[in-house]
Amino acid sequence: MQQATRSEISAANGAEAPSRSQRTFWALTLGSVGVVYGDIGTSPLYALREAVLAAVGPNAAAGEDVILGILSLIVWALILIVSVKYVIILLRADNNGEGGTLALMALAQRAAPGGGGLAVIILGMISAALFYGDALITPALSVLSAVEGLEIATPALEPYVVPLAVLILFGLFAVQSHGTARVATFFGPLTLVWFVALAAAGAWHVSQNPAVLGAFNPVHGMSFLLGHGVIGLLTLGAVFLVVTGAEALYADLGHFGRGPIRTAWFTVALPALTINYLGQGALLLANPKAIENPFFLLYPDWALLPMIGLATAATVIASQAVISGAYSLTRQAVQLGLLPRFEIRHTSEAQFGQIYMPRVNTLLLLGVLLLVVLFKSSSALASAYGIAVTGTMVVTAILALIVIWRAWNWPLWAAAALMVPFLIIDLVFLGANLLKVFQGGWVPLLIGAMIIAVMLTWRRGVRILSEKTRRLETPIDSLIESLEKKELCRVAGTAVFLTADPDSAPTALLHSLKHYKALHERNVILTMITETTPRVSVVDRVSIEPLGGSFQRVLLRFGFMETPNVPKALGLARKEGLSFDIMSTSFFLSRRSVRPDARSGMPIWQDRLFIFLARNADDASSYFQLPTDRVVEIGTQVAV
């Protein structure tokens, strides 16, 4: 994902002089067109078609009242949910410049009394779990809907739609390990061309039937809902497809800044999307049979194949954005203690946010290919899409209410007056999408339930493991006091003992003393602390406390969006008086082998799941970027 420096984003948000920020601002605006709006920009491929089919079925023609009603719902969904809720309100709820569900959860934890307790954490888990469902469905749905344009060009190509979609998706995931830096430079310009193509075709058809401009009157939408009962709700669920991808607005706040994201929405994405949907509506009024694929039928025959190619490129960009988002979300979840450690590879020296996670990539690829093979068409997958996004939006609205009330210090009634109307709208959309559970809506629910089970299991297992380990540990002060009374052999150099509890003697230290009967000249008790802020400044990174004798306690603080680099952080500690030379330093880790315990307090399935996760987690030396030739691991067994 394309990412700017912190100073560039500050400039884009207006924190620096205009002369410094003009070029940066427009560069970030163009970048946000590609990365932020790639997902929502591909919704016209299928959204209106699915809404009309939900309203009248595949064999009946939609009348003017139905078309205007659906268009009105689409227009006002874009205005209320995307423009007002996300672009105007939520972009202000930043966590030190960062956005996204887990950033909002961390902000709510800090703002709520007592850290918000388990309720806030569970809300964050639900939203993160549903995002993974979105990350699986978006590539499958978007690429399928683009390739299906081949059926319009020639029906003979219909059998090749699924194999071609599988091939494109496999290629997309295969190149992830190379990073997105080079490809990302084309995201903005290419997506800008896509939006221009959307607006141009839509504008021509609107000019042929200006009656569709009546959709700006909300009465048409309300009349449609009130007059169609359950069918109206089913249609509303399909209408929600037009705002899928709106979460990217908030998630990419730290990458591009508030100003560029807003400018790109109001000057490019919103006008182009609105005009295109109105154009599709005008086409359906003139030719009801165009419901087969109203998007591609907007274009003349000579433009069909170029638009299929452009649509495929746009859907790949949309897919790339959500895949990169899954990597970023996973890293945040690991740092916040919601998931076990995963291997992280940085794919760009200049752009810190560009990472690649092999295991996450493989799991996403398998899930996406499975969805394509099972559902075979974008229409079948569309039913599964809405629940994931509406669920995330409901959680976002609740967390935002807490932040506005507690962090912004608004009166409760004022915070509720601002956010409850949006929460009601989101709940109505969620209810409408839940009607499609048996038509495919079970997919994101199943994926979300599995992810939540993993997160709850990991949190609970880590807590039980920590409690058992703590009961066996010795206070570090007592150990140092007893060591000062003994004559131990001293080894040249520095020993760094990693531990989660800075007040207890690390297990690796105790076993080292037990087996080697020796101490290094300098000994560091090292603990990593993950803060509820996205990043920690360099001046706050390290704190050092002498413990007496040859021992020091060092605390390294990292934000939940940072990947810990222990050697680099310890290098900063030299300024604080720590004698640190990587070539004369040994890092001691305790590798715990976890085995099942009937008295663990967890059900047997959860016990075994935690053990599986623990055994397959990335090892600490890789995660903390320790030099492999300076690491000593001492094994211990713990029953959980």
C-alpha cells in the first residue's frame, strides 16, 4: 500500500505552510484515489444490478418508480454513510494520526473508564474478524464481476470466466512477496482513468433521460421502502453494496491524511459514482433487458473490451488494497495480543507500512479461490458481501460514540445525537443483509466466528500461561540480592534476557544460572511494551533502570502499528547510558513447550487450539528481529 511520511501527512492535514504542502497534497490525493477508493470504485460493476434483481426478480421489468426508488436509496447511502459518517465525522477520530477499527478500539480503551474492559476489546475483535471476511470476499467478487464482462462480449466465453478469475487471483497473490511499491505508483492514475470512464458513460445516458435526476429527492427512496415490505428490505441489503469499501476511508487515514482523502472523495469518487449509477438507471428505463449487465451495457460495442480490461485492472487494485489492509490489521492484532506472532517481511526500505506476511497471504489465497469455485458468479457472492461490511460499520459507530463521548469530552446526549442516527441506519442495513444468510450471508458469519474463536482462545490461553508461569517465577529484586552474596564465574559481554514481566526473573535467566553457574559482566532484563498508540516517538522508546550489581531493567515501548526491532531500539539506549555492542551481546529466550492440562479451565477443543497456535507462532527471535547468531534459546515445558 502506498504510504507517505509523517511530515507529508502533517502537511496534507494543514499542519505546515501551504508552500511546503501543495505538491505533497495533490500527490497524496492522487494516491488516495487509487488505494482508498479502489474498492468502493468497483461497486458499480454489480451493485445496481443486484438491487434491481432483488426488487423485481430476474424475469420482470422494473418500472420508473422502482428505478427511481433504488437510485434514491443509492444516492443517499453515498451521502449519509460515506460522505457524512466517514469523510466528515470519523476522519476526525484519529489515534495519533492513524485510523482503522483497531486504532479506534485502542482509542476507545484509553478513553473509556478502566480501559473499557472486555466489551471494547470484543467489539474490536468482531470488527477485525468481519474485516477478514471482507478481505476474502472482495477479491473474489470484484475480479469475477469484471471478468463476467466477457459474457457480454461473446457468450461463448462463459465457461472460461471462473478459470480466468482463478488465474488472475492466483497471480495477484503470487506477486505479494515482491511488495506493492512499484505497482502502487500506477494505482492512482489508473483508478482516476477508471472514475473518468464511469462518469463519462453515466453522463451520456443521464443526458438521454434526465428524469433519473429525481433520485436526489429522498421521498422516492422512502416511498419504495414503505411500499415494498420485505422486498424493500432485501433490496436495501443489495443497495448497501454501493458503500462497501467505505471502511478503507478510515483505515487509510494514516497513509494519506485527512485532507487528501476528503478532496479525492468530493472531487473524484463521489461525482463519478453518482453519475454512473444514475446512468445505469437511465439505461434500464430505456431498455429493461439491460438488467443482464447494466454496467458494461452502458458502453458502445467498440469500448466493451477496453472497459473489461480497465475493470479487471480496477478490481485488482481494489483487491490489492484489501489484501494490504489484512496484513496491516494482522500486525496490529498481534501487537495488541489478539493473535499469535506471524512472520513479517518488509518489502520497502522507504515505506515502513509496506509489509508481506506469508502465512496470511496463503490463507487469504486459499479462502478466495475456495469462494470463487463454490459460488462461481458475482451475483451469488454479492449476497455474502454485505453482512461483513455492515457488521464492521455497526461496531465502528459504537466505538466512535464512546470516543466522541469520552475522548472528545462531549456530553452523552450530544454524542448520541450525532452517532445514534448513523448507528440506526447501519443496523437497518445489517438487518436487511441478515435476510440473506441462507443465500450466502453465512460465509462472512462463519469466517468471523472462526476468527473470533481464535482471538478469544489466544487471549485466554496467554493469560492462563502467564498466570502459571508467574507462580513459578522469582521476584527479580530477590534474585539479584541473593546473587550478590554468591561468587559466580563472570563471562565477558552483555546478556539480554527477554521477559514479559519486568518484575520477575526471566525463566531463561533462572535456567542459565541452574545449568551454567555463571553470569555475564552486564545483564539486561528486557521487556517489550505495546502501547495503545499507533507509534511511539524515539524519545519515549527506551527507559532504563539500574537494579543493582550488574543488572539493568530496560523497557522498550512500541506502538501497535510498529514491528518491534530490538537491536535498533537498544542502539538508541546507548544515549541513555546502556553499554551495548551487538557483537558482544547474547540474547536469551525462553522457548516454552506447551502441553495440554485437564485442569486448564478451557474446554478441550480450546485447549488444543491454543497449543496448535502456540506451536505454529513465529519464533520470538525472528519477530523481534534479533540476530540469529546471537540468540540462545532455553526450553521449558508448561501445561495449559
